[in-house]
Amino acid sequence: MKTVVIGVIGADVHAVGNKIIEHVLTEHGFNVVNIGVLSNQEDFINAAIETDAEAILVSSLYGHGEIDCKYMRENCEEAGLGKIKLYVGGNIVVGKQDFKEVEARFKKMGFDRVYPPGTDIEDAVKHLREDLGE
Amino acid sequence: MKTVVIGVIGADVHAVGNKIIEHVLTEHGFNVVNIGVLSNQEDFINAAIETDAEAILVSSLYGHGEIDCKYMRENCEEAGLGKIKLYVGGNIVVGKQDFKEVEARFKKMGFDRVYPPGTDIEDAVKHLREDLGE
Amino acid sequence: MIENKKIPWEKFLEKRARILTQWETGKSPLLDLDKAVEHLRSVPDHKNFAKKLRKAKAEGITMIQPRAGVALIDEHIKLMQYLEKEGEADFLPSTIDSYTRQNRYQHAQDGIKESERVGRSLLNGFPAVNYGVEGCKRVYDSVHVPLQARHGTPDARLLTEIIHAAGWTSNEGGGISYNIPYAKNIGLEDTIRYWQYCDRLVGYYAEQGIEINREPYGPLTGTLVPPSISHTVAIIEALLAAEQGVKNITVGYGQGGNIVQDIAALQTLDELTNYYLKLFGYGDVFVTTVFHQWMGGFPADEAKSMGVIGLAATVAAQGKATKMITKSPHESQGIPTKEANAEGLRASKIITRLLQEQKFPSSKRLSAEKDIIKKEVNALIYAILNVGKGDFARGVVTAFDRGIIDIPFAPSEMNAGKILPARDAEGCIRILEFGNLAFDDEIKAFHKEKLKKRAEEEGREVSFKMTIDDVYAVSMGRLIGKPKKREAGS
Amino acid sequence: MIENKKIPWEKFLEKRARILTQWETGKSPLLDLDKAVEHLRSVPDHKNFAKKLRKAKAEGITMIQPRAGVALIDEHIKLMQYLEKEGEADFLPSTIDSYTRQNRYQHAQDGIKESERVGRSLLNGFPAVNYGVEGCKRVYDSVHVPLQARHGTPDARLLTEIIHAAGWTSNEGGGISYNIPYAKNIGLEDTIRYWQYCDRLVGYYAEQGIEINREPYGPLTGTLVPPSISHTVAIIEALLAAEQGVKNITVGYGQGGNIVQDIAALQTLDELTNYYLKLFGYGDVFVTTVFHQWMGGFPADEAKSMGVIGLAATVAAQGKATKMITKSPHESQGIPTKEANAEGLRASKIITRLLQEQKFPSSKRLSAEKDIIKKEVNALIYAILNVGKGDFARGVVTAFDRGIIDIPFAPSEMNAGKILPARDAEGCIRILEFGNLAFDDEIKAFHKEKLKKRAEEEGREVSFKMTIDDVYAVSMGRLIGKPKKREAGS
Ligand code: B12
Ligand code: B12
């Protein structure tokens, strides 16, 4: 069973999507470690280390995602999580922006997968299977 | 009392605005000759000649205004109405178009005043006073 | 003299032969009746208007349909496909241009040519007659939902022949509703005859086991029409159609603005039409309703127009209209782009679907509004039957002539044009001047009382000024027109 | 231990001195209470939130207000002016950014700087504390309608001091409603104390003859919250505010989706709040209501979002909400541009104005829905009072702790999180799992019965899956979530 860490980053309290993600990933046979809302990068990284997780799914809904996710890849590497998969989704920037550009910005920051608003979490399941192997 | 001819040109049956225009112009002291809907250029011109009108207010709502108003100025001149004022208003072209362009097209066709959709007819009253003198 | 009597088949065929010569496309071999029947039999259920309406009514869902049509067929097909896909339209129209509506096929032909030349549609609709059965069939083949012709044509006989033979399974119109609001001096007898012909054709197809939908045009002039008046016209056209053998009828109503009155209107429209059809021996006709989003002047602002559309959809869904004709944010400006049209559709769609399990609760207030509509319709129907000496076709001609029934703001000289509507203090459409309208004193007193109350609240007299103010009101963002201070004349 | 008792003035001043040191803008001379009183006295009636609400309620018009706020003050002012002029907003907000909400003023300062650098707002709101009274006053001076701070701040004491001193005459929030949906592990006792402080300040101003409006945040998590639960929170926050001397309170409710339930909710919210305020001795408080347009996940499509907005406005106007918080067509995507925000406003505006003379008729169906809400609220209020041994402040802390009152989908650990809501066959929000919610068996049986009916119609068991499907439903264009066939895990 693959372990993944999920949570909502920064001063963000949007809890609904997070609960749904936990439910769906669990249903799909993942070992889900949910650190909940109002989590910072350290919380994500510590949880991943402790549970030997293979991927971190960061949610950011409230618009500060761009600030909150800064240097997350670097911080993972420093913590020895060199190969961990980093996904981010939700409403990760302020306002309605061209998603192609947003995706490029976050990829440059080291995220492996970047999702637009309202993504069906089933899409991420497919990608997790691809990226982590069955 | 100044006489003006009003009516709705072409195969157009939009009667409501026409009734309102008659009401308002009459209230403002004009002698209104209303030839009603489904009127062609001849009807307008004949009415103007018969009543010695100083202006013709053409309404076109249904979108064929551009076709229906073709050569109207020329036809007036031929009928000896060289100096008559020609106004046109309503929804005079098909679809939502840039009004500046539409106005230019109709002015080129010899209309003195061209009005966009939903014009308050009181505006035309002001212009009539300007153009015809008090 | 006109009669409400099924046209004998031989007589129909005689007329038919002449009608098919009105324009060259009438010569198409596809207009052979057996060929047409064969093609119509091949129409699958999901593309059959009548059948899809039955399904919608059973499920209690309000279906959506736009108005749309352009001059050039390739553009028209793209438009239809766009509205189906991006607009999520449940039904598609093809709105016919105004020259075709006036049987000016040569003008329409010129319009097509001119449109080709300038590269944009100079016609306000699709000239179906000029494109003929072959063209209309191409349109039919290019979409996956039922098609209907929507127009305003007093004499739509050739048009009707063409569209049905092409597989379009619904036709809007009627001898009254496509005359009084759409013509100036065409006789009612004539238009009733023309539409008896159209209905007879549908009746013939019905005899061959092919169900085609017919839709009397409900909103009439779209401007402050009291529900009882449009209901009466709809019911009479339904009766006339049923006599010719039509089995699937959609009666219509244009949004008035007061929600309770609108819901009452939708419910009574269904109830009364069924009642009278049964009463006069047409119990096997299947009735559905169509609600037209606000048919009067729209606000210039697009966002506000979307607001009006949202309000309309909320009312239609709660009133359980089977179908709704949608407007677009461009309404006040001109024929909408396909994008704007699809926006109106999608905004409407989500509302009808969100509300599909909900229904406006019954209440005393609603019952009262339903009762007055029923009383009024009964009075009008009875009066028409009376002057027609038992014949609705004859009756309605006389009734219009004498103003026994009368439609506000109509261009037609066949219409008395004596009545004046105005809103009451809650925004319900009432009547200010009755002309010769066949209402008894009790009904009249009700209207007067309601308008008096409004006038008092506004501190003015009950008068035509109210009507004028009401005509403008919605485009100014209000339902009830408030007194406007106008300077007096020069 | 926490108590529902008016804070003695000296104690308040003591606390105040400390609070004003939390960030440098606390040192502003404009925070001198006499200066603030003087400025607030100069606020004209049309810019006073409380007074404009009184007027709206008297006229029966539903006022509109957007959410909006950006990082940079000049941009924020432009935004406010745009929403007033082009959006026709009756009231203006200033939505506060999330760092300020968490009292992370240094983060907010960084956000301002970074926003200046990149030339676009990187904060999700206006950092009012960082701009201080002087900045907030500039905002106040630049508009012609009343201003309110809207946020989600557990400890908003400094923010509150600043905005009121600047002439903003309303503040949203409350010790429960700005904790449970907005925090993870901040104690309820703490937030209630913080908000008692905010209310006490308003009470002080009231003593000086200055009426300031307070608005408990109604929709909570915005996700399938049964009306009785949000009503109970609103009523308790109203009682707590009244005890501190607040005289003008707007209680809120977030659109649920079933129109009858929503109208019942709006009517009972007004009735019950007034009832309990009077019952507990605060008869002189003026109560108004605010309806929040759909607070759950929006559809991605802009036209559909406009549809949702139109439906919401239709309900609010018929339910005679005094105010409505509007959404925009960008809702599902992100903070709206000013244009999109204004579109939502204008669509809402025309609907509220078209319907201003209309009211949802009373009916048996509506009464039934009102009755169940009242029963439930009474049960909850009584239970809270009971565990609080007569004190609402104490009671509510214990009640949350024990799950006697419980809010679905809340992030806070102070909340039991045991209840699960789901829609019934008509789309009304009911409860599936009650946890420890203080409902008697009769009420529970009612909910179970309703959900059983839906489950039967859908041919499935009553379960959490329904809740999940309902959470998604509106964004997928339906109100009631239909079973989605998901493949089982790998
Ligand atoms: C009501 C209405 C109808 C009614 C008309 C009933 C009747 N017999 O009067 C019905 C339903 C029958 C109808 C039919 C059609 N209509 Co129509 N109709 C409207 C609608 C909704 C309101 C018109 C109205 O009464 N407004 C209220 C009056 C008071 O305002 P008004 O007419 O604009 O006139 C005022 C001003 O414009 C101005 N004005 C007018 N003329 C002039 C002239 C001068 C010189 C001046 C100074 C001012 C001026 O003063 C008037 C008084 O204030 C408009 C859209 C809208 N405006 O919201 C569409 C609209 C005019 N119709 C339209 C169309 C296409 C049709 C149809 C072809 C198709 C259809 N939809 O079925 C048929 C045409 C039939 C025909 N042969 O003419 C289009 C025209 C499109 C375009 N130009 O691009 C419109 C704009 C709708 C749209 N967006 O598609 N329609
Ligand atoms: C409900 C809601 C709230 C509730 C939240 C209650 C709670 N505690 O959970 C309340 C009212 C409290 C709230 C508050 C705020 N909100 Co809010 N909220 C919403 C809303 C309407 C719905 C969110 C939701 O629950 N959706 C349903 C769930 C199931 O979907 P979801 O969250 O999108 O998650 C799904 C997918 O996105 C995806 N997903 C999510 N994360 C990830 C990660 C990965 C890796 C993958 C693959 C997929 C994925 O899967 C999830 C499950 O399907 C959205 C707008 C919208 N979407 O319509 C705004 C929205 C998210 N909020 C917004 C804002 C600004 C705020 C506030 C700052 C201001 C305010 N409006 O008061 C505060 C912020 C408070 C804070 N500090 O966080 C903005 C964010 C703006 C931006 N990014 O530009 C939005 C977009 C609204 C808007 N257009 O302005 N909000």
C-alpha cells in the first residue's frame, strides 16, 4: 500500500476538499496521512518522513499558494526527501489566471503535477499510479 | 406646430416603440403622422409630402434596417424632399455591432441622426428642436 | 365562411399542389408525401420533438430552447451545433427570417446573396424555404436533438411542408398568434385557414403514426399581455389544431413578472387547455407548456440581462413548464452571437436542473390568482363560442373584430386595440381599459380595485401613463413603472 | 471562566491598552476614543451601515453587497469605487487577507511589499491593520456607501479598533462563527472573549449615541449546514453581542438550495432572533437578515455561475432578506476581477429590484418547514442554556465540546465533527448522522424518514456517499448528488 501525505498549506482553512480527498484516496487503496488544514511546509515534510510517504499532495485554496509553496522542493531535498513526488492543487493563485502560466510557475518551483481549480481528484489517482507504479 | 412622420420600415412589426414615440412626441407638441409598422420607403415619403413634414423618423427594430433603408435619401431627393431631416433608430442592424461604425454607415447613406438601441426618445426631441428650430 | 372543421383530404391535396408552386424549392421530390413519411419514420425518438416533450413532462424537468437563425446554411449549421454542444440546448430552433415570414422569397434570396457577399448575415433568420427540403435536411442531419421552425409567419404553408418533410418535428405558430402580433392587415379568416392547412398536414402525419408537435405562439406582443388573454388564444389555437388531427400540442406563456401570477398562469394554462380539449372531444391530445423568458424590452446591460434570465428560469422551473425559450445577454442590442446565446442557455440550464425536484407550493395567494385567470378565460372562451354560434373559428374572427378579445400593443388592424394593461401594486398585469373585452362587472371591479391601490400608493390617477411607465420599467431595472417627471411640450 | 457578562469599562480599557501595541498602527492618535467618537459622529446617515439597514428593512428591499479586497490600498480604493459605481453595490465590504486574519501582520507586510514588486495582489484581501486607521479612513473617504470589514478572524480586536475609528460602521464576525469554520485549534473560550471585546467597543459607541452594525457570520462552513444549526449559532452570537451593548445586528444564512427551506430559514431567522433577544431582555436591538448566495463549490462555467447567482437573488428577494452577499462568475476560479464582481452585483441588483414588491406566499408547505426549523433551534438553544447552567457563553463552549451543537465540515478541533448532513428527495438539507446533537427522537425520526425516501428513489442505502455526492452536486449542475459510479481501489 502506497502512502501519501495530504493537507492544506498555509493559513488556509478550506476543509471540505481535504476531507473529500482523504475519502477518495482511501477508497482507492492508498494509505492516506491527512495533516489537515493550516499546515505549514514543515508539517508536510515531517509527516512524509515519519510515514515514509512517496508523495505529498498539497492543497491550497485561499489564494496564497504561491507564497506558501515557495522553496518547498528545496526544503524537501534538505530534509532528505529528494525523490518525493510533489503535487499541488486547489485554487493555488489569486484570481482567475491563465492556467498554463500558473502551471509553468509551479513546475519551475519543483512541483511534479499542478492541478487547476475544481480538478476531479480521480485524475490525481491515475497520475499517482503512473508516477509511483502500481 | 412642426410635423414629423414616424413609422416602422420594411417587414418589421415591432409596434410598441412606435406607439410610445407617437405618445411622447405628441406630448411634446409635435404634429405626429404615424404610418405604423410594415411601412416601406414610399409610404414614408408620400406621408411626408402630403403633410408637409419637416422630418422623418424611421424605426427599424428587426435587423433588416440596413437593407430596408438603402437609397432612402436618394429617394427623398427624387420626390422633392431635398431638405427633409432623416432620423433612424431602434435596433437598426443585425446583432450587437460597434455603434460608431453603424452610425458611420447610416450617415453615409444620408441619415442626419442615427440612434443606438434603447435610445430615450426624449433625446430625439432635443435634436428635433435643434435641427428644425423652435 | 371559415369553419372549425377538418379539411377533407382531397381538398387539402388540391391546395397543396398550388402551394408547392409558390417557390421553386416546392418542386423537390422530397416533398412527395410518401417520401416524407418514410423520412419522418426514420427520425429516432431522441430527435422527435413530440416524444422528447412527453419524456420531459413525465420527469418534471423544464427543457431549454433558444431562438437562433442566420442567412447562410453553413453558418446556420455551425450555429445549431454550437448551441447544442456549448449551449446544452435540449431542443433546437431555426428562427426564420422576416422576408420569408412575409413570403417574400425573392427578398430572402437577395438577402442570402448579399450576406454571402459581405460575409455576415444580413437576414434576421434562416430562410428555410429558399434552402428547401434538401437544405433543411442537412440541418437536421447535423444535430442530435429535435428541431423546430420558429417564425411569425401568417402564411407558413410552404414553409411547413418543407420543414416537416426534412424531419423537423415541431412547428410554432397559429392562425391568431402568427397574425395579430406579426401583421398589419392580413385577415384573420385567411390566417386561420393557412394554419388549418399546416395543422392538417401534421394531422395527416399523425394518421401515418408519426407524432409531430405543434406550438401556438404564446406571448403574442410580449408586452403586458394579461395571462387570460394569451391563454384564450392558446386554447383556441389548440382546439383548432386538434380538429385538424394534431395530437401533441405545446401551449405557451410569456413571463409577466409577478412570480405568483406567472406560476398561476403556467398551472392554469395546462389545466384549462386539457379541460377544453377534453370538453370538446379531443381527449387524446397530449399537452405540454412552454414558458418564454421575459419578452418585453430588456435592460441594455449584459449582467442585468443575465439577472432577468435567471429570474425567468427560476420561475419556469418552479412552475414546472415543460419547456422554456431562453433569451441572451444581447437581447436589447440585437440578434445574439452564438456565444451570448449559449450563455443564456447555460445560465437557464443550471437553474432548471438545480430545481428539477422542486415545485412552487400551493397556497391561498396562488389559488386566488389561478381562480381569476380561470374565470377570465372561461368568460372569453364562452363569449367567443357564443358569437361564433358554436364554432370557434368563426367566433374568434368576430370576437377580434368586435374587441370581445383584444391584444394590447398589436400592430394588426384586425385587432380592436382598445384595451390597456397596467401593473398593480405587486406587479401583476391587470387591465386598465377594457374596451369591449368580454369580462363581467365582477371581474372588471377586481382589476379596477387592484389598479386603484397602486395608483394610491404612487399618488397619481389610474391612467395610460402607468401603462407607458410599465412598458419601459424592466429595461430600467424595475417591474412597476414609477412616474417619470417629463417636461411638458415646448 | 467565560461568562456572558458585559465587560466592565475599566477592564476593557486595560485590555485595550495592550491590544493597541500588537502592531505599530495601534499607536495612531486617531485611536483615541474621543477622536474616534468625533469622527463616527460625522458619518452621514447614508454612510452609516446600521441606519441604511433600518431604511432597507422598512422599505422591504433586499440590499446587495459584494466581497472584495486587495493588497494595495490604491488598488483597493479603485476596487471599492468601481463596485459602488459599476456594481451598484448598496453596501461595500473590505475583505481582509488571510494573514491578517491569523494576526500575522509581518506576513501581511511582506505580502504588501511583494505585491508592490510584482504589480499584482498576492494577498487574498485588504490588510487593514497594516494600513491602520489613516489608511482605512482614506478608503472610507473615497466612497459614498457604508463600509464593513469582512474577514474570518478569530482575534479581530485590533482590526476592529482600527476600522471603527476609521468610520467603517459594520463588522462581520463572532466568537463561534469566526472560529469553528476558520481555525484549527484556537479555543472557543478565547474567541468568545475576543469577540466580547469587539462587541463591547460597539456597545461603548452605542452609549455615545453612535449606531454601529454587527453581523455574526451566518454560513459557517458554507457546506450543507442545516438551517437550525447556523440559526442557533447566529442567535447565540446575537445574544452575546447584545449583552455587550450592541443595538443593531444582522443575522445571516447561506443559501441551502431548496427554495422553500431557504425562505423558511430566512423568515425563522428573523423571527427567532427577535424572539430570543426579547426573551432574554434585549428588546431594543434592531434585527435584520443577510442571505449569502450559494456558499459551496460553484460550477466552473461563468454562465452557469451567473445562473446560480440569479437563482440565489430570486430567493433572497422573495424571502425579504434585508441584505444579500453576492458571488461572481469567477467564484470557482479565484478572487474575481472587479468586472466579474460587478457582474454578479448587477445581475443580483436587477432581480432584487424587480421583485421588491413581491413576497413568497405563505403556505402549508412553508409553515411545515418553518416549524421544524423552530423546533430544532429551540431544542439546541435549550440544550446549550442547560449545559451552561443559564449562561450562553459557558453553555456554547461545553455544547461544542460535547457535540451538542456540531457544524459539518468544520476544520476546528473544538468542534465534534460527528454530524453528517445530506439532502432529501426535494433537496432540503437534512441530517444523516446526529452525533450528539441535542435533537429529540421525534426530530430525528423526521430527518431519517426524509432521507429514507431519497435513498429509496435512488435505489441505494442512506450513507455518507450521499453527503459526498451532495458536496459536489452544485458544481456539477445538480442540487441533489446522484450516485457516481466509481471504480473500486486498485
Ligand atoms: C417585444 C419584441 C418583439 C415582439 C413585438 C410585438 C409587436 N408587434 O410590437 C414580437 C415577439 C412579436 C417580436 C418579433 C420579432 N422580433 Co422582436 N423584439 C422584441 C423586444 C424584446 C422588445 C421590443 C420592444 O417592444 N421594446 C420596448 C420599446 C418601448 O422600445 P423600442 O422598440 O426599442 O423603441 C424605443 C427606442 O428604441 C427608440 N426608438 C425606436 N425607433 C426609433 C427611431 C428613432 C428615430 C429614434 C430617435 C428612437 C427610436 O424609442 C422607442 C421608444 O422608447 C426586442 C428586444 C429588446 N429591446 O429588448 C426584440 C427585437 C427587437 N426583436 C428582434 C427580432 C429578431 C424579432 C424577430 C425577427 C424574431 C423573433 N424573435 O421572433 C421577430 C420579427 C417580426 C417582424 N417581422 O418584425 C431582435 C432584432 C435583432 C436585431 N436588430 O439584430 C430584437 C432586438 C431581439 C434580439 N436581440 O434578437 N419581437
Ligand atoms: C466553501 C468555501 C469557503 C468556506 C470554507 C469552509 C471550510 N472551512 O472548509 C469559508 C466560507 C469558510 C471560506 C473562507 C474563505 N475563502 Co473560500 N471558498 C469556498 C468555496 C465556495 C468552495 C470550496 C469548497 O469547499 N469546494 C468543494 C470542494 C469539494 O472542492 P475544492 O475545495 O475545490 O477541492 C477539490 C478540488 O479542487 C481538488 N483539489 C483540491 N486540492 C487539491 C490538491 C491536489 C494535489 C489535487 C490533485 C486536487 C486538489 O480536489 C478537491 C476534492 O474534489 C470556494 C469557491 C468554489 N470552489 O466555488 C471559495 C474559495 C476557495 N475561497 C476563497 C477565499 C478568498 C476565501 C477567504 C480568504 C475569503 C472569504 N471569502 O471569506 C476565506 C479564507 C479563509 C482561510 N483562511 O482560508 C477563494 C480563493 C481565491 C483564490 N484562490 O483566488 C475562493 C476560490 C472563492 C473566490 N472565488 O474568491 N471559503
